[in-house]
Amino acid sequence: MKALVVGSGGREHTLAWALLQSPKVTEVVCVPGNGGTATLARCRNLALNPSDFEGIARFALVNNLELVVVGPEQPLAEGIADYLQDQGLKVFGPCQAGAQIEASKAWAKALMVEAGIPTAQAAVFDDEAAAQAYLQQQEVPIVVKADGLAAGKGVTVAHTLEAAAQAVTEVFSGKFGAAGSSVVIEEFMVGQEASVLALTDGQTIRPLVPAQDHKAIGEGDAGPNTGGMGAYAPTPVITPAIMERVQAEVLEPAIATLRRLGIDYRGILYAGLMITPEGIPKVVEFNCRFGDPETQAVLPLLETPLQEVMLACIEGRLDSLDLQWKPGAAACVVVAAEGYPDSYPKGMEISGLDEAAATGALVFQAGTRLKGGSIVADGGRVLGVTGLGDSFEEAIANAYAGIDKICFEGMYHRRDIGYRVQGIAAG
């Protein structure tokens, strides 16, 4: 079969690579893709905008592409799955109504309350004066979130009321566009964050191995949050007992409530969790797609062919799927451009990619493009380098061994990815 992957990041390079691990997948087309997908065997890029639903449908139908996989949240929120399904295509990704679970934090919070899912207490405002008045009665730290999609930004953990007030003003300033038409103010939760990406066909919901991301730019989790500087899986912070609670208290109620709302949700339901010191899983947020960089750590551990997993979700037979995992661990370290997550340069030539792959590391390209015969940096998060191993120590060491072969001007990465894993030293 042939497949089409929508998106251009490290997650999409990983999805294309994972699909091509199956001998049944003969070709993957990426829209628009990046430098990694442009140079991946049996993969090619198509220069279409992910919002060009008509163009994507026409290409997929004419070229007999049997599966469309949507990577980013924006086209899902715009209704790409609904449109392509109406054209007779098989799409992995939820409908527009289901994508509200990420596109509107207020909508997702209301769903969690209705479902009885443990989460932070919150209040929603579409008026700045009312939000500011509410803030003055709260304790810090407190969390301020733009309601809509803000490209991984729009969330502030404020440690003073002044910082919280400034964050509210920023949301309503227009900086985040339509995402800032309302604000969610919620209590600060204490614990360790973890990610559970779950497959669902609208009836059955099954978790993939849990992962843990590192959001802050600096080592020791210092500095501003980013889209993610590295991840590892399966994270030991989610024990088997905690995963049972996640299944019973988060995943099952979420999919049951979506069904009650008349939403046939098929694809990935990603629960961003806070695991409290008492071992209680609480939902920080839901996402409607694969995480990035969690995908770069999770999918290399998947033994079952990815296209079989996706078709089982689309066709409503997830309950009969035998989901198999490789033993051991995986760790992904993100290599970023100098200045990220603020302004950063582009166009720097990247060397050492083949040498990194020769170490056994998997190099997933994110913000890159093919220019002539060279790969150049074209984004903030440029690469995700994944190491595999029988232990976390080995996986992390293999990721860094790959990174040590790579060079581009101003490249930056954290040396302490995985430091939370008990017994693992930084770097």
C-alpha cells in the first residue's frame, strides 16, 4: 500500500519512517515534508499546503494512496479528516468536532468536568477585566493559558500575580490571534509531567508506552518552555498501577464522553498528565495527535506494523489488534538552532548526518530542508536524535553518541535528557 503523511516536522519524519518499516508499505508521500523525508528511501515530498484539502484529496485519489495520516493539530482543527473521508479516503486522525479537545482548552476542560476526569480547577474568561479581577483573588503559582491553538506557546506558569496579570494581558493583546479570544486560568499542579498517547477507534482505547518530555530550553529544566527538547520511553514515572488508573480514570471516561456528545473520535488521544507525589494522574491537557518529540521515542519501540495499527483504528477493530513492543528503552534528544525558542537563524548547512546514523542512532529531521545536495537548518527544533538500548543508560548514551557526529553553526542541545530516570546521571 501507499500512504500520505500531512506535516513537516520531526513527528512526520518519524511517522513516514515507521510506516516504511513494514514491507507492505511501498511508498510514503509527505505534504509538504522536510529535508529528512526528501532523502528517505521510498519517500518523497509534495509541495502542497496542509490546508489545501482539495489538492491533497485529488493527489491521493489519482495516485491510489490508501491511507492518509495527519500529523499536526492545525489541519485536524480545520476539518481535514472530515473532508478527506467525504472523498472516500481512509484517514488516521479525528474529525473536526473531536479535534476541539486540543483546539479549545475551555472545551476540553468542560469535557473533563463532565467526564469526572481528574484535572486542575479552572475558570474561563472572554473579558480581560473579569479575568484580572479573578486573578487578584488567587494564590500563586498559577497557570494562564490562551484558549486556542498557539503553536505550542500561549501557556504561562506565573509565580507572581504581576506575572499572571501580564500573561492575561498578553493573551488578550492579539499576540496569539484567534487563540487569544478567551483565557483559561487554572491552579498550578505539583508533580512530574508524563505523556500517554492512546490509540482509539471510537469504542476501544489503548495506550502506547508512556513517555516523558523535557519542555524547558535549559538543563535542569531552567528557562522558558519550548515545543520539547527531548523525550524518553517507557517512562518509569508511570508504573503499571498508575497506568491502570490512567486507563480507568482518564482514557475510558474521555472516549465515553466523546461518544455521548455524538463524536466518533478515531486516531490518537494524547493525555498530557501530571503525576502527583501521591501517584494520582491528573490531566494537564489533551491533544488530538501524536506528540513531538514523544513520537520519536515511542514509535521506534513499536513492533506491530504502524499501518496495521492505524487501519485497525480507522476500521473499528482495535479491540482485536495484537499490539507488540520491543524490549528496552528509547531516548530522543532534540538539537535546536541558536536562539530557540525565540528568534533563530536559518540556512546553516548540517554535516555528519550519515556518520550519526552509522553509530546506530535514528536521526529524525524536523526544521530542515534539502537545498541543492545539502541539508540545511530551517526551523527552531532542527533534529531529533533517538538512541535505543536495553536500558535507559544505553539508549541515552546512544542518542548522544549520534549527536556528537553532527555539526551546524550555533547548534544547541541539552546534555541532561533523561535525568529524571532514577539512577541516570545528567548527559
